[in-house]
Amino acid sequence: MFLSDAVLLGFASAAALCDLGTGKIPNALTGCGLCCGAIHMLFAAQGPPLLRLWSFLGGAAVPLLLLGWLFILRMIGAGDIKLLCMAGSFLGPRRAASCVLFSLLFGGAVSAYLVWRRGNLFSRLSRFGSYISDLVRTGQRRPYHDEADTGGEFCFSVPVLLALICILGGGF
């Protein structure tokens, strides 16, 4: 394992612990991680300087480009997007896209488990249907999550951490 991989896993682990404990991922944590990703890509990575700059910028932008629409619809939190952008700054564009994909797969598995465990499949489907119906009917984006609805939330930072472990450990 490279030092940069260990640093990235350290930031992702800290983010998951903060998210599990408080429901928030501190901006200082993702900001410091993004700076470390920039330092890694610009000074420690291999290749010409412009390619390293592209890898940093592209890797940080890929999660925003792929998942920004979920944030606009208020179905994913800004902290989760920033965590993925921070990870992408270390990984570069191709592996950042893999990280997003694996995060969604692990997130889907966690969601399926929680729906099964909580026994709330029909209420979750009904809530999603109402959300989409309201969005189409009114054109207004309201938060998908509200204080009264606690049956569908979980910390997405955990699937992100699992995705990073797979990518860094498996060479994806």
C-alpha cells in the first residue's frame, strides 16, 4: 500500500466515523483531504505536470458530474459529494468513476438490507413515488429527506469507505 492510499483511507475512515457519530462530515476534513490529494497528484504522482493536474482536477470533478443531479434533487448530502470529490482527487478520473460506481453498489446493498431489516419497503416506495410525482407536478425541488422521515436514511460515507477499500485493495 502506498502512503497516499493510507492517507486517503485515513480521511475516508475519519469521515465515516464523523458521519456515523454526528450525521455530518466536517468541511475541514474534506478540505484537508482535498489539499492532500492535490499535493499527492501534483508532486508525488508520476507523469508530466499537466497530466497530473488533469488527474487531480478530473478526479475531483467526476463525482460532482456523476452525482450532482442527486444533490440538486436533494437526495444525497453535500458532505457525501465532497467526500467523493476528495477521494477522486487522490484517484484520478477513471478510478474516481469506479469509486462512484462501487459506492452506489454498496449503498444499494445497505439500502436493501435496511429496508428488509426495518420492514418498510412499501413506505419507501410510496415516499419515492410521492417525491417524483410532486417534482413533476410542481417543478419544485424539495428535500427528499425531512425530519419526520427517518425510515430511509443511512450514512453514505460507509459505502464510500467500502468502495475505497475495494478499489485500493483490489486494484480496480
